[in-house]
Amino acid sequence: MEIPTIVGAGLIVIGAGLGIGKIGGSAMDAIARQPEASGKIQTAMLIAAALIEGIGFAALFAS
Amino acid sequence: MQRPFYFKIFLVATLLLGINVFAKENSHPVEETEKDLKSEIKEFIGHHLLDSHDFTLYTVDEEKNEHVGFPLPVILWDNGLKVFSSSKFHHGESVAEVNGNYYALNHGKIVKTDAEGTITYDDHHHATNEKPLDFSITKNVVFILLVAILMFFMFTRMAKSYKNNPIPKGIGRLLEPVVLYIRDDIAIPNIGKKHYKRYMSYLLTVFFFIWIINLLGLTPLGVNVTNNIAVTLALALLTYLITTFTANKNYWKHIFWMPDVPVFMKLVLAPIELLGTIIKPFSLMIRLYANITAGHVVLMSILGMMFIFKNWIGSPLSFGLAFALSLLELLVAALQAYIFTMLSALYFGSAVEEHHDH
């Protein structure tokens, strides 16, 4: 692996991490506001996180 | 009083591992083996990630080519069917001769060679030898078949136990909540009450298949089916085909000629939407493959740390981290099965969605 590739992989991980972190944080907020809707919120959170993760992995494999 | 006892066992186990490594350190000159060890660990991880034509549980002696395991049948189509045992390869060390044709193993792939087993390479280090069509029962195929048989017996027993009694017995008690969860929390909310029954069989099969095979991947058998991209490709292809062939008029209309959108935008959006139908299963394939591969690579690298540190810290650290990561992998195994099923249900749901006014 050359240096630009490693830097690119790092950037991808930062981006994906920020995205998933934001989703997780927002889901926490939402669950704290409405604990009775936690099931639905968790499902939506997992789907969104999985979609971002998929893009992250696709970019990592392309780099 | 239970906890201190287990703690003692944990301590003794890690210390014993440490002594073992210590013993190895003393018998080898350290500086010389440093470089070799790292590349050897890398090679071992790379070898673990590949599919293989024989089932090796444990290598006794690398130089003497002694392994504990058993060979698997090799089935080739090369101007006629050729079936022979993979023991003829002697773990890639020798050339197998079948009816005047010679075959050799090159990084786990079978290539056709001459009697001496010469393999020619091009500039990119790929073998240029002719490759016969390979239908072998490899390690991955063995485990796919094993899981299929296991699931068949599990679910037929579960179904039989419902005949006399509405309350399941045995394995059914474990599986019933999971089946109900998939029906009530994955299939019905995403596909809708009207159509969900058609897709339940596929969703249940794919969920249990991925889950069980991921869990088998965590055992020390060295199974790694879902980190073979061909397997995840087949699974994603099934989702794609089912979505495409069960889709209604409304689904295709929303792809090619969206209602209530200006004509110019329709022309721009149609190719993007069409590409989207392929990207969706593609991301399913990559997600499952990459998650499981990443898990296996990290776990094996942590285990490899034991041999790199070579002091009393290394073994307990490696043991503890590997233990924690294994627990995380248990979660990932179920989570990936859940995500795959969930997204498949979501795509099926979009395929059968009824028309509604915007």
C-alpha cells in the first residue's frame, strides 16, 4: 500500500465513523425523548448505519 | 464464590500461554526470526481467508508436510468429467495426474500443468496456465451442505412438534421466538400484510443460513464461508432476482417514468434509478463479505500478537482482547444476518408497494 491509499482509507473511516456516530447519537436522543418508540427507532437506526457502512466498505475496497 | 474460581482458571490459562511463548523465544534467536514471523502470520491469515481443497484442522510439521485433517473430492470439467481426491495434491506440494492430464494447486486454485508442474506467470503475477472448470466439493461447499442439512433437520423437527401440540418442544422452543420476530418485526412492517407470506420462506432461510454459518465461523474449525465473496454474491443475487421477478407495475413505473416529475428530470432519474436496482444488492454483497472478513482478520491479528510480543504481557493481552472481540463477533454474526434479512425485506416491500396518491 502506498501512502495516498492509506490516507484515503483513513479519510473514509473518519467519514463513515462520523456518520454512524451521528446516527447513534440522534437515536439515543430520540429514545430518551420517546422510550416507548425505542423498537422502531432502533430498526431505523440500524438500517441507516448499515447503509453508511456499506458505502464505507465499498470505498475501502476500491482504495 | 464462583467468580474467584473462574478468575483463577483465566489467570492460569494466560500464564501457561505465556510460558509456552517464553519457551519458544528461548529456542530461537530473536532478531533473525522477527521479520519472518510477521510475514508468516500474514501468510497464515491470508491462507485462512482462502477456500481450500482439503480440510486441515492442524499442521503438525510444516517442513515434513504433516497435517491433521482429511482430503475432499475434486471435481473438474476439462474435456470430460474428472473426479479425484485432493490427497493427490499433498497440500499443494505435488502434481496430480488424472488420465494423462496434470493439475497443480496455485494459491488454492487448480491449474493445468505439464508433468513437472511448471506454472508460468504474467507481469501481474497471475498464472497464465489453463484453468479447468472447478466444481469441487471444497471446504466452503462442505460447510454450506452441512448447514443445509442441519437446518433441514432443525426445522422439520420443529414443524412436526406442532402437529400434536401448539406449544413447541425441543429445538422449536429456541427457534419459535426468532421466527416470530422475523415475521412480526421484519416482514410485516416492511412488506405489508397483504404480500408478506410469499417472501417469508426466503427471509427465514437466508436469516438462519447466514446466522448459523457466521457462528460456525467463530469455532476453531477454520470455517469462513461468508467471507468468500462468491457466497455473498449468490445470496445477494437471489435477493435481486426475487425483487425483480416479483415486482409489480408500480415499481417499474417509479424506476423508468416517475409520476409528477418534469420530463427532463425523468430522463435524468431513470438511469440513476436503474443503476440503483443493481447497487442495492451489490451493497448487500459487500457489506456481509467485508464485515465478516474484517472480523476474522482482526481476530487473527490479535492472536498473532502473542507471537510478536514474546513477553509475559503479550499472551494475557492477546487472550483478553481476542475474548472480547469474539463476544463482539457473536453480536456481529447475528447483526449481519438481521441486516441482510431486513434490507431484503425492504427491497421486496418496495417491489410490491401498491399505488398511492402523492
